[in-house]
Amino acid sequence: MANGHPKATSAAIELRGVSKMFDDRSGRVAVLENIDLTIEPQSFVCLVGPSGCGKTTLLRILAGLEQPSDGEVVFPEKRLPRVGLVFQDSSLMPWRTVLDNILLPLEVSGTEPQAARQRALHLAELVGLSDFIGSWPASLSGGMAQRVAIARALIQDPDMLLLDEPFGALDALTRDQMGVELLRVWQSRKKTVVMVTHAISEALLLADRVIVLSDRPAQVRADVNVDVPRPRHETARYKPEFINQARRLRAMLR
């Protein structure tokens, strides 16, 4: 938060007038400018915008990894939310099995080993990896590695799950499959999710709202409610309302 002590909100997290500046060789560079954004509890929000516009910076501010240069971040119950992070690179430890990679946050926090193992096994089942808990990261496909990363992010029961292009390095078919898997996991756990993506179809399949950011310095160009009914499945991509909303979002990004 840029100033003062944490304030309370009924939202999962709220940004009020948030701006971010960085210093480089040419001087001060504005990345975000006067961002107002409210994320409701248990909602799924996607951030889209031009490459390099500041989406990742905004996500890092939500995670508490960056502080805004101006404005404030407002938290529920005046406390920092517990955050799970998933990046484009799964960042698995190659010397640890799938189960041991999922367990890592609980080992660090000192959770009782048997209870930790039961939670890890449950999450491995949730993300479809029960048959691979003894496998090494080198033997996993990209999609399977990202499933491990998602399970690892969920194991501490975070208030909010933040994902930065988690499927960006995958081929198109695997990416579509992982989107469906993430949707299934979210529908099971109902965490508050904020996800950066460049794929409009992915955003519309997953999100309740799509936040469209402008070129840098990023401002909120549009806050779009996704009017595709839930529960959603892969076939939602072919419905007229989905196609029409995708067309409108593409026009906003031009």
C-alpha cells in the first residue's frame, strides 16, 4: 500500500487510484496510471491488454510483491490476503517428485507431516495427477507441470490465486485443455482468481469479468461482465453469445 495502514473492504481486494512508476536510463517511466479496480470474493477476473502494458506489474501489486507509487490497495478485514502465485514457468524443483513439489509450502510453514501429505494427495487428485505423484518433473509434459504448480499454489488454502500467463508456453491444444481443467478446479474450490492472459477466448471461457487495459501507462479501458452462463464447458466457445463477446473484446484491444 502506498500510504497509511491497511483499510477494510468487503471486496477480496480493491485498488484505488493506483499508479506505478519505474526508473530507467531515460528517467521515470509510467507503467500504471490511476487504476481503480474491485475484485469480489470467489470471482474469476482476467486481465487482458497489449503486450508490455503493465498487466504483470498490476498482478505483482495485487500479490504485494510491488508497492504502488501512488494510490492505495485496500484489503478485507484490514489484513493482507493469503496469496497463491502461478507463473508461466512452473518453476518445479527437479530433484523433488510431484508430491514433494506440491508439499513444499507446507514443509516450509512447518505443517504436521501426515496432515500435509493428506492435503497434497487430495490436491494431486483434484488436478488429475494421482497416478504421477512419484514422477520427476523431467518426465512431465508442460501441462502436467502447470497442474503441479497450481496444486502447490492451492495447498496453503490461499484467499486469492494469481496467475500470470500460466499456459502461455503451451501448445494451443494443451492450452485449451488446461483452461478447462482450471475451470473445473475453480468450480470445485471457488477461490478468488485474477489471471493475466493474452487469449480472449481463454478469458471468456474462464472469467466472470474481463478487465481490458490500455497501452502503457495502463488504464482500465473497459470492465466487461462475461454473459456466458455457468457452468461452462469447452463447447461454450461455439455459442453465439461467446463469439459476439469475443468480437467486441477484440475491437477494444485494437
